[in-house]
Amino acid sequence: MQRIKSFVLGMLVLFALWVAIAGTDRDELVAGFLIALLISWIFRRNFELLGELRLNPQALLRIPVYLALFLRELVKSSLDVARRVLSPSLPINPGIVKVRTKLQSKLGRIILANSITLTPGTMTVETRGEYLYIHWIDTQCEDVEAATRSIVHCFEQHLEVIFG
Amino acid sequence: MAELTHVIFTAALYVSLLALVLGFVRFLRGPSSADRVVALDIMTTCGIALIVFIAFFGGRAIYVDVALVYALLSFLGVIAVGRYLEGGL
Amino acid sequence: MIAFIGSLICLAGSVFLLLGALGLLRMPDVYNRMQAGTKATTLGSLLTLLGIGIAQPAWLLKLLILVIFILLTNPISSNVLVRAAHFKGVKLTEKTVRDNLKDDQEKGGDGD
């Protein structure tokens, strides 16, 4: 069941991509469908990650909420970079801290790591199981629990609902 | 209004070009190979924006596809170089 | 009018691209350079492409795909590069207060 779900999801994503680029000509639709089918069958092992997406309404409703949060953080982080780069004294206090995530799903962890990279002052360097090592441009605390609260928590609460 | 719009778009083109040049300065100065690849990564992002600018000023939609393919290939290239630096290739 | 709004968004985006490149020049080590570079250029290219998409609505769909692609791949490539740099032992700047990853690597070998 999980396999079928990830296969169909992967195929839908590929097919949507094809239609968006190639248009809705009838021949294009047929060719796109066949190619999406072929690719998602060849890479079915890699697409199994997609099966971790939950499809209940509660999880689906969280996706736009998460996207809005993410975009807000992206703008904030760029402004933060701008402030640091433009100030003559270059106010940085960098360090690599360790945080722990509660997420079990692999896809959830990947998305968490990528979101952390695009939020103010933090960038994922390495992931090992449930621990993430994060380069922090303005280190405020070195303790695992405190760093987890201030970096990971705001994303995790949404990702937990979406991926588990 | 159309005149002003054109001027602003041209200014944006030159500012992006300046960003590419600054990235290239870091690319030349190094000092380590990791610095150079980081600079290359930033330069490709600026490059994508510049290709889309060319598409816009030339009014040719085909260059947007070029930018799409360039984004794909440069991502693969950066990943390959990163793997190589790690010794995993 | 709508093209004018697009041009302003586009200009804002190119300024962010410039700031990212400036960060690349000014920051003291690879890690901070990557931080400044990735964030500012991601938002910068996003705004630039959206600005052009607003001025040229026929291309909006393709530009959106490009934006989503950049949004997905930029953090991954920065992660891979920084990990490679740390693996190779590129030094952090003297201002660095802590390196937990290095401590853990010395303590227990490399897990992965």
C-alpha cells in the first residue's frame, strides 16, 4: 500500500511537471504519461520517501501554513544577512551546535534540514540520525536542548503533523 | 511609465551582473578549493537570473528553458564537486 | 502599471543577489560565506524571476517551476559543500565559539 502510494505520488509530480513545461497537447499528454510511468517505475526505490507524506486533511491543511512560515523566515533571513553584511564591524559570533529532532520520517528530516538552512543565521552542516549539526552565525546557546528549542521547534511542530 | 519600467529592469540587470562579478572575485581569490566551489555555486544562481534577463530583453521564451536546463546541470555539477571534495566519487 | 510593479520586485531581487555576493566577499570563512551566499541569493533569484514573471505573464508558470527548483536545490547544494568543507578540515574563523561536530568526530570516530 505504502509502495503504491509513493509510486502514484511520484508519477503525479512528474506528470504535472511535464504538463507545466510542455503544454496540454494530446500527443504531449500521452508521451508525458508514459515517460512519468517509466521513470517512477525505474526509480521506485528512491520514490519510497514520498510515501511518508500523510494524506489526511489535517496534514494537507498544514502544508500551506508551513509554506507561509517558511517564506516569512526566508525573507527574515535575507534581511538578517543584509544587516550583517552591510554593517562595517561585521557582527558575527559563529559556532557549530548540535540539535536533536523528534521527527521519525526521513523525508521530514530532509525538509527540516533544508528549512533550517534557509532560516535566519543557521545552516545545516551534517545530519546523523536524530542529531543535526548546525552552523549558527550568532551562537546564543551551546546546550543541545536550548539550541533545539530556539532553532528546530517552530518548524518541527508543523512537520510532525505533515510527516510524523 | 514604460520608459521608467525599462530603466528599472536595465538597472536590475546591471546589479545582478555586478553580483556575478563579485562572486568571480571570490572565485579567483580562493583561498581554498571549498571557497572556490562556494563562489561558483553563488555565481550559477546569479547566472540563472541573468539568463532569464536575456530572455526578457530579447523577448524570446526559449531562453527560459535554457535557464531551466542550466539550473538542473549546475546543481548536478555542484553536487558532483562536493562529493569529489569529500572523497566519495 | 503591472510591468512597473514587476520591475520594482525585480530590482529588489537583484539587490539581494548583490548583497549575497558582497557577503561572499566580506565574510571570514567558508561557512559564513555560504550562509550569506545561500540565503540572500535564494531570495534574490526568487524575487528577480517573479518580477520578470509579473511583467511577462505568459512565462509565469515556467518561471515558477524554476523558482521552486531553486528553492529546493540551493539548500541541498550548500549543505553538500559545507559538509565537504568540514570533512576536509577547512578551518573555521578565530571568532568561532564552538564546534560540536568536531568534538563528536574526535570522541567517537565517524558514525554517519
